[in-house]
Amino acid sequence: MARTQKNKATEHHLGLLKARIAKLRTQLLEPAGKSGGKGEGFDVARYGDARVALIGFPSVGKSTLLSEVTETKSDAAAYEFTTLTCIPGVIHYKDSKIQLLDLPGIIEGAAEGKGRGRQVIAVAKSADVILMVLDASKGDIQKKLLEKELETVGLRLNQSPPQISFKKKKTGGITFNNTVPLSHLDEKTVMNVY
């Protein structure tokens, strides 16, 4: 792809290749299926009105927070990687139930699959809200590293999702509108897929 000359004739082809790469990257981030061994603890059934994932580096207080705000007991110890699976808890607030997920700590390079990074991030992607738990004594470094890991896998932090709309024309074809500049999608690619 890097050696392909970029012009109007190859633009469509490059868009299709980028779409395939994105699809394959997404498949890599999915946790291993039943054929991949035990993989225990990461397939947590969705429960309640909302799902919040606690994500952060090891030993920052995710398990302690879960134990304090829910009735779930999550082991916390003075050493890293105490939590090895996803531990769910439920917060009852007024008439709603909010599922809180205590995820294992991720390490730098989790987006590339280090540790159990792919499994942790796949669970975080299924959440309605991602709550980053940080160690206050480490300063802003942890936040920047965690944001970088999450943005690498396509999670848009503190941003509105792009509004893209398609309308079928009466005369044939479609109308394509977007509210933000798109980096990986163009009208020609959409026409081909649609």
C-alpha cells in the first residue's frame, strides 16, 4: 500500500484495502473464541441499564473502587496483577442498575497484545462508559499512556461520534453527508459498499 501511487484511479482501491485492514485489526482485538482454550472471566453477560468499565494500569485501585461502590468482593493486594479476570459488580442508583466491570490492569503495549491487553480492550469496547482509574502519585504520565493505548485501538475518548448519514435518492444513487472530516472513508468507497 505504501508503494501504491496515490491518485484518483487508485484512491478507491486504497480505501478498500484500508477497510480490510481495519476489519482484520478488529478481529485481532476480539478475545479468542471457544477454540482458544479457557479464556475464563472475560465473557461477562451484559446486565442492567448501563455498563461501565474500570480500566487502568495495575495496582491503581480498580478493585478497591469496585468493592467500595458495589456489594461485590474483588480481591486487592499490595502486588500487581491481583485481578486476572473481569469481575462484574452492580450499582443500584434510584431505579436503575449499572454494571461495573473491574478489568485486569493493562500494560504499555496492550493494543499490540502484550499481557491480556486485547481481551481487556475488547471488553472495554463493549462498555457504555470507560472510567480510567489512575494513580495520583504518577502525575499525568499514566493518563497520557492510557489514552494512547485506547486511541490506538480506535476508542474515541471525550469526543462525539461522527454523524454520517446516507439517503437514497429518488432518481437513483445515494446522498452522503458527514459532520466531521473523514480520514478513512470517502464517497466513492461508500457508493461501492452500498
